[in-house]
Amino acid sequence: MYRTHTCGELRPEHLGETVELSGWVQRVRELGGMTFVDLRDRYGLTQLTFNESWDQALLQEARELGREFVVHCQGEVRQRENPNPDNPTGQIEIKVAFLRVLSRSEIPPFTIESDTDGGEELRMKYRYLDLRRPPLQRSIALRHQVDHEVRHYLRERGFFHVDTPYLIKSTPEGARDFVVPSRLHQGQFYALPQSPQTFKQLLMISGYDRYYQIVRCFRDEDFRADRQPEFTQIDCEMSFVEQSDVLRTFEGLTAHLLREVAGATPVTPFPRLSHQQALERYGTDKPDIRFDMTLCDITSLAQGAGFKVFDQAQLVTAIRVEGQAAYTRKQLDALTAWVQRPQVGAKGLIWVKHQADGSFKSSVDKFFGPEQLQNWAQACESQPGDLLLVMAGETSATRKGMGMLRLQLADELGLRRPDQFAPLWVTDFPLLEWEEESQRYHAMHHPFTAPRTEDLALLDQKPEEVRAQAYDLVLNGNEIGGGSIRIHDRNLQEKMFSVLGFSEADAQAQFGFLLDAFRYGAPPHGGMAFGFDRLVALLGGSETIRDYMAFPKNNAGRDLMIDAPAPIDASQWQELHLRQAAQSDQS
């Protein structure tokens, strides 16, 4: 037996017991004739005590221990003379009677403690060491807890877990596929799934009316803090449902996770905004509603005064920053410089101070008098002491820029607390979006999304006005899930492919199996998928998913620990019937 208890388990009620512990040496402290060793496992840390008056040889063994040695010990649980209130085991220690080194360690490349001196790249190279640190262990434990709660909730509601294939056919819609060459079928390739979309629809046609899967998905996309080439999805589908049924079911799942994992008390039903309302009020289709500061359209109030910036704009919009009229000129100049960055793209920023005495001071006093500024303030529900910030320009870009400024201000003012949770649904997305480069429509979600029934007549003449039976679940300004009611009629699906620019032959080649399945009785169905990694990170108070994945890739898509991707040898090229392009071919 290597242990009778873990390193986080022992308490004063265990005093006098003889126990065995095993773990990693966190640190060794020598104090005169005594030595203290902090022993760590994933459950916690326990102090081991050695004294020359008890056993000189054992004390010497303890002093030869190094950081991260793996040891096994036996001893008596004693009351600690100097308790550590910050450690759950801090009232006890082990008077060691037996010590054995199970494995020695070289000096680690960084300190394996909560606060480490290792940079991110170094820690990713030695990820197996980084995973020993308490913050990472808490993250992985949280991930496990969310996984457990999801499965419990869905199982209780009659959902079946069904596995779907990882080797499928590449499709042209969506992100880039990762492709896998076939050895047995020369010149042909599998693709790794971006999601199990068509398979879950086929399961509905097969009669499995409630499906779920916590599944790995793959997308060859550019990287950022909340994106990885391989990620995990809570994938769900239901038959004989309308949109309200799906929203109610997965609102329940989200509320369950917020209660059981984050200890929050979510208010249900969650707020709902249409896609258009979200853009108009927040400048984004994934708004953070933990704070107000909504966009206020003052176009009609601001134009016609001879100020060209406003007069030539499609939209003039403002936000009210409550209680911040005391912003200095230096602070306002910094905000102006911030919105002029290429990532935001604004040409400038107008400010209006609604001063404590009710008067106004602005950067456009030359063009707008107190009465006009009072009208702006009234439209934005400004009170004395508030600050108005105004942008103007093309509608879409101006809303986007103001939405970004809104988040920047909220960060500066501490309005985005990670321990607060504000979920909402965004619905009624456009079914299609026009892409100038390809000169055709693309599906806003995917080609299997059903249009709103009342908009079907627009599909031929005004496809850009058709709304989808699609919905996103947003939490704290992050899209954590999305889905739709699916098309279940072959004729409508063929019509959708046609609008998207598929020829009949292309549609049959890519999705013939689904179109054929529709011939044999497809039930109305819909569902959604949650970004599992992003959901876990948000429940953990972070927007960075990497710390909640055991073995993530870095910003360049590389696994620094195993050094992947990596070349394959010549025999593999030959087996797979591949030829490496010459430099001239690549250029």
C-alpha cells in the first residue's frame, strides 16, 4: 500500500493515527535540528516533520530530498505547533517514522507552485509539470465536474449518448477541414469533423429522438485565446420540437450548471433579444449584459448642424458612461486613440460632459449649443455627472466600434466581474449573408438551418431578408452555444442548396446521403451545441480556454511538448500515395 490517505485529507480528527502518504516534494525547510517537508498530491499538501532527536538517519534522508521527488512515508498524525490557517491540513503534521524515495527528480525548469516563474511557452513545453500546479489541477477538476453535471442533466431527461465518426467526408461550407489521406483509397481523403451536424440529423431520422455527445471537433482556423484547432462540444439534438422547446431544455441545462458548478442563482427565463436588437443596443450579436451602457441612436438629433462628420454619416450613436463626467482630457484623448486603432477602425470620438450643475461641455461646442446637447442627453437618459461618448460613420462599422469601446470602458471601470453571470438568448439571425469575394450567399449558421416559416416567400426574391430559426446562447459577452431548427423537407433543403449556389450535382455529391434520408420520413427536429471548453472557462472565471484543456496547442497551433505537427518519413509519403510539391510548384 502506498497510501492510506491523500495529502489533502487529514484533519485534527485523525490525531494519533498511523498513516501512509505518497506524493511529490513541494519544498524542504531546514530549521536547526528539524526538517519540514511539504508533500503534495492533487488533493492538497501535508507537512512531514523530521527531528534529529527522533531519528538522525531519517533526518539526513529528508535533507537529501529535492523538489518533485516522489516519496512514500509512514508516520503518526500530530497536532502542529504553528498551524497554517491558509492550508486545509494546516492544523496537523506527520511525525515520520519511515521514508522511501520512489522516484528522483531533476531540478524542474520552473517552480511548480500556484505562482510560478515559468513563461507560457516554457510551461507548455513541460505541460506534464505545469499540470501539477494547483491552478491547473483546479481547472481540470472543474472540467470534470461540468462534464459530470451535463451528462447527469441530459440522462435524466431521456437523452441517449451516441458516438459519431471521426473520419468523414470533407465539405466546402464552414471553416477549413483537417484532411486525412487514405492509404487504401489512393488519392482520396477523409476529413475530421467540424461538428457531427449531419450525423445527429440522421439519428433523428433513425428515431433516436434525444441525442447528445460530448465530442471532439476539429477546425483549421486562426488562433486566439478562446479558439483551438481541436475542441470539445456538447452536441445535442431533439425530434418533434419547436424553437421554444429547444430553448427551454438548454436554458435549463445552463441554469443547472450555473447553480451546481458556479454557485450562482440564475434568473429564468433568460432575457431574449433578436439579432437586430442586439446590434442596435450593444453593437454586437454576443452582448455582455452584466452592465448597461447601451447604444443610443442620436442620428436625427445630431445631423443638420453643419458638422460634416455627423452630416455625412449613416449612423450617429452614443453611449452614456454613468458618473464619469470627471474624465480628464488625458483620459478622453487616450480613449480617442484607442478607438482609432485598426482593430476598432473609428475615425474619432466625440465627448460630452453632463456636468454636476446640469450644464454641458463638449468637444463639439462650436457646432452644438446647450439645447441640442440637452436633447442628446435626454435621448440617452443622461443625468448630471454622466459622460456621453459619440461615434459616427457607416452603420455596421460604427456599431461594432462602439460595442468594442463599451467593453473597453467596462474593463476600465471594473464592470465585468467574472463571478457574475448574465446569460441571454439571441434569436432571429439572418438565414444568409452575401459574400463579395465569391459573389454568392453563404449560410449564416449552416446550410441545414430552417428559415422562419413566414419568411419562406422571400427566399426567391429577397433572400437577404429571410430570418432563420436560429439562436445563440450568450454568457458574459461570449457565445457559449448555438443551434437551430433544421430543415426536414427534401424540397426545401434542395432549395436552400440552390440559393447557396450548389448545382444539383454538387448537392447530391456532398449531401446526397441526407437528401436520400429525407425520402423516408424525417421528423421535425432541432438542437444546439455548446462550446464545452469556453463554457468551462467562463464558469471558472476566465475567457481563456487553454488552462481548462489538459494538452492545448499554442498560438501558432503547435504542441510544444510533443513537437507537433511534425514531418513524416519517406515511407509514409509513399504508403499514402502523396508527393511533396517542389519549391517551384509551391510558389
